[in-house]
Amino acid sequence: MNDLSQLSTSAKGRSLLPSPEQRERLRRKRTLRDNASRYGIGAAGIGVVIALGMIFVYLFSEVMPLFKSAQVSTEQTYAIPGVAGSETLEHLTIDRHDTLGASFTDTGRITFFELEGGAIRSSFEMPRPDDAAQSAFATGFATTGAFAYGYDNGEISLGQVEYAITYPDNQRHIEPQLTFPLGEAPLPLDEAGRAIRVLGLQLGDRGIYAAAELEDGSLTVTSFERRENIMTGEVSIEQTTAELPGFDGRARQILIDNRFRHLYVSDDGGAIHHYDIGNLRAPEYRGAVRVTEEGGVAKMALLNGTVSIIAGTTDGQVRQYFPVRDAQNQYDLTHIRDFARYEAPITHIEAEYTRRGFLVGDARGNLGIHHATAGADVFDAPKTEGPLARIAISPVNSLALLVDESQRLQVASVSNRHPDISISSLWQKVWYEGSSEPRYVWQSSAGGDEFEPKMSLVPLTLGTLKAAFYAMLFATPLALMGAIYTAYFMSPKLRGKVKPTIEVMEALPTVILGFLAGLWLAPFVENRLPAVFSLLLMMPIAMLAFAYLWSRLPTALRTRVPDGWEAVLLIPVIVLVGWACVTASPHVEILFFDGSLRQWLTDNGINYDQRNALVVGIAMGFAVIPTIFSIAEDAVFNVPKHLTQGSLALGATRWQTVVGVVLPTASVGMFSAVMMGFGRAVGETMIVLMATGNSPIMNFNIFEGMRTLSANIAVEMTEAAVGSSHFRVLFLAALVLLAMTFVVNTLAEIIRQRLRKRYGNL
């Protein structure tokens, strides 16, 4: 005991060991620090999970309105203003500010009324020929505001609705006007004075076209061109008339596209007849398509752009058609898609002004809203007790007028923000107008309202995978092999220089890599394609040949190079082979490819773009290599020494030890490195933005570019209108990108855990 007490005290009588009170105080401090670390790290981890969850929640909040169903709510009901009991309503319109409505009767009266309450604002009478009765009515596409009355003496009266907007006392005032593009006097459509039975009308940049079926069943089409003499101011109307080939049966409706190329006539036998009127002097009958076998074509309507026809039948079918170019460069009317079938005959079809959407009414009073591009049925509900006789939709798609058989008018609010987006339009092939077949296309905007947006995410997703694939194809072998050699074979001193140098590469801004790839690497690769392929082939051969020659040198000579420094000797070989391949490139092209490898590829059906996946793979590969190399090198270097030393002691060579011991043990870390590099490649933006050409194409051709999800978001987000379908689809693209990385990382973690469990006992 005396010895122990002497050991616990110093020569001066002070204790060398902490006192019990001091030990208890130190224990409390250590416990406090442990708890602070444990709870702090836990809170940080939970914060990361919450932040990730909030990102998902925010993206979902922006995306979910895309798939929200349409809503139609009746706000007011009253008798149609301006329509007497003995009159028939021919047409209804709404102004773009949802303030005024207009009713057109068979007597030629146009009445403008307040949508709020139905008070009449003004009324106009169309000029009509003396002793003539109205026999037909037609409208141009809704955006033109044009309409025409046909009479039983072969004449027509053409009018156009316009709205003058003024701001007295800073209050908007809308004044409706009735104008006459061809003058107020009725114009003869048939010189023989035969009654017009069915009338078709269209206005376009090239003039005005009117077509009619006359009382004897003949078909005629007339173009009107207004000419004004600059000197005298005299206005003249030039008419060109052509007779169209007839068909068996009588016409029900006539439609003309606004390019004056195609004319369509529905008959009472369930068919639509197609005429090519591009050359009015020699119109051509292109044939007929059978819409239904059990009834007739009740109604037709042209969609925005006047390319597609929506046909509704007496047996409740709703179908879309448009002309498709054949191998002989001729257009044939083709059935594209069907929509939800109604249980009663179709009574009216009304197209939206600026979208490929349309409204359908049937004889049971059901209202349906559909969209052609999305192939979607977005709304279906009964709105009237009897047949739904007439429908009008506002230019901004926020208000609808519904008329039943008793001439009662419903004013209904419409909420239908994104009918053009559906699961099928995003992820399946869509048959777009002007295409010969269904395709995957991304083309979100163009110069006019007639453009049909094409927002398939498939080309962008494929482009993302394509860019990541070629980047990983370039980076993975170099990074992993470099990591193995650096960690296991290289001398510590050389490793201390190489590893930090490669890791510093990761700090290089990707915008610099993209800039160099787009402005220097892409032209270099294009002008020296043989050199690129020669390098891929000759560089490994040269390195293996040098290694073989090195192994055959005398031992005394090889020992002069310190162990682990052999890689330095490869630098001159790499430089020499690279210089030789680049120098020989023009001669190789002259000898084997008629002077241009790029032209040779084009002649053999392989497209070559200057900014392509090859350039992206090289440039993005250099951005990914540091990530993979650093993690993989640490994993290999941290393999326990007793494992490698034991393997060598049992007689294995260094390479046998690497293959049998080091790689299985380090496989978990190496796999994690590859997955981290893949995640970096998937999310890369600036390199693919500057070095790919940004073309959303559907192939894995290494000589063509691509457009990735991230690059597309960077390019188009600043141009997208907030809250628009385009805007929300870009958020959906971000959600898809996030989901892709989340799924890949989850699978990687599962595989990593299995590898750790398998090799954890080594």
C-alpha cells in the first residue's frame, strides 16, 4: 500500500493521477460532448432528409396541376339575347375579355350582349339580296371572326366581327363592330343563280375561299381577292371559280384549311371526301375515308392550325383525321385517333382558339372536353336536360356558352389549364400534325399560335442516359485502372504528387470544360477523326509493347529505375504516339477515305454532327474522372496490409494479389466511386449544353448530339411563362432527373451493402 501511495504522488507531494472529483468532471464533459456530437449529427442527418423531402414536395406541387381534371361550372342561365321564337340560332361567339357574347340568327341579325346578365349592347343586320332567302351559313376558323350567309339565289354575304377597345376614365370599354372584307354588297357564288345548300368559308393570308354544294348537288369552290388601285383608290374583287368532282350522296358540311390546300366534304353516308385545291385551276379529288358504318357524320370542326379535322357521328363516335404525305409526296386524309365514345348522336363540336382542344355536345345534353395532341378526354358531364345544340368557348378558354334545344343559354366558367399534357403525350409516341407516323419529339415552342407543342420527355431522358453512358465509357476504365496502379503499384512519393493533381482537376469549372469542348475539341475531332480512332487503338498497343520491352531489359538496367516510378517512362511514349496519330491523320484520310472520313461516314448513311456524343464523352469524362479516381484510390489504398502481405507470402504475384485480394476487398468502394461518377454525369449541365448541339434526337449514335434533361431545363426555364404547361413540364423534367438519381443511388446502396456483406470477412 505504501508503494502504491508513493506512485500516486509526486516528489513534492502532488498527485500524478486525477482525483475522483476530477475524473467525474472529465467523465461528465466527455458524456456531454458525446451526446452533443450524437444528437448534432443526427439532427444534421434528419435535416438533410427533410430538405430532400421538401425538394420533392415542391416539385410535386408544381407538377400536379398538369394532371388536374377540367371543371365546368354554370354561373348564369337566361334566354339567348337577340333570338326570337321563330328564329334559329346559327352561331355563338365570345370576345377575348369574356365580356361580350354574340348571337347569329338565320335571319341575318347579329346581336352583341353582355355576358353578365344578358343585356343587349348592339345589333346589326347583314345586307341580303332582294327577294332572296337565307339557305346556308358558314364560319371561318374562330380566330378570323369571319362568317357568311348563303342565299337561294347563289349569292353570299361575308362579314367579320371585330372589337374596338378604348379606355375612357381608365376603364376598358369594348365596342363591337361589323366589318365587310369584300364590301357590303352580296357577291355571286354561282352565276346561274342556283340555291346554296351547304356553305364552307375560310380566311387566310392569301385571301378568302368559299365553297358550296348547290341545289342540284354540284360542288364549287371560289377564291376572292380584293384589289385596290393605288392611283384611283378604286376597289375591285377578283373571283376564281372551279367545279369540284362530285360523289354519290349529298353534302352535310364543308371545311377549308387556311392555306387553301385541302377541302373536306362530309356526306350523309358516313364518309368525308378530300379534295386538293392547291391549284384552283385543276382541283383534284383525293378520295374518301369512311368515318362510321352505322350512321352519318353529324358534325365536323377544324382544330387550331386548320390541319386536323374532328368528326362526330350520329352513333356517338369522335375521331381525328389529318392529311399525311405518302411516298409520292401526295396528301391523303388519314385516321389518327379516337376519343371517348358518347351514348347519343353528336350535336356540336367547337374547337379552342389557340390549342388543339375541342368541346363536344351530344343529344343527351352531355358536354365533353378533349385534347387532340394529348389524346386525352379531360371532362365529361351532363349539362342540359335535352340535346346540347350549340357551344361557344372564349379565346382564353375560361368561359363557355351552352345552348339547349329550348334556346336557354348557360354561361359556364371553365377551368382547364393543361389539357395538352398527359402520360401518353409525355412517354408514348404521338402522331403529330405533319408527321408521317407517330414519333417521340421535344419541340416546346415556335413563332405562332398555330404551332402544336411537342413535349415528349423520352428524347430528353434518352439523351441524359446517352451522355452519361459515353462519359462513363471513357472515364471508368481510366479512373479505376489509374486508381489501382496509383494505390498499389506507385511509389509513395510519386503517389503524393499524382493523387492531389488529379483531385485538383475536380475543382476545374465545368463551364470551362464545356467551352473548350465546344470551341476547340469539337473542331479538332471533326478535322482529325482518324487520329481519334488511331489513339483509341494505338495507345493501348504502344503501352503494352513498351511494357513487354521493359520486361525484357536486363535486370541491372531495370533496377536503376526505382520501384513504383516505371509509369513516368510512359510519358514520352504517350506523347510520341499521340503526335504520330495526329500527324498521320490527313494521310490516312487521303489513302482510305477519299480525303474526308466525315464525308465517308455521311455517304455510308452515318450522320456526323460536329458537336456529338464523342466530344461530350471525352469532355465530361475528364470532369468525372477525378470523382471516380479519388474514391476508388482510397478504397484500394485502405485494403488491410496483412491481406496483401499474406497473399504475397503464400507465393502470389503482385497482379494475382490485386485480382484475388485487393479488388474483392475494395469492390465496395470502387462500386461507390462508379455510382458517384454516374450521378455526376447524369446531372451535368454546362458541358452537355455547350458541346452537344442540344438536339433532342432519338438514337445512341456516337457521332450525333443529344439534349439532356438538365441542359433542357437550363435553356428553356428562362423562356417559359410562369404557370404554363411548358413551365410545369420543365419542373416535371427536374423531378424525373431527381427520381433517376434517387433510384440509381438506392440500387447502388443495395448492391454496395451486399458486396460489403460478402467481402466484409476478408
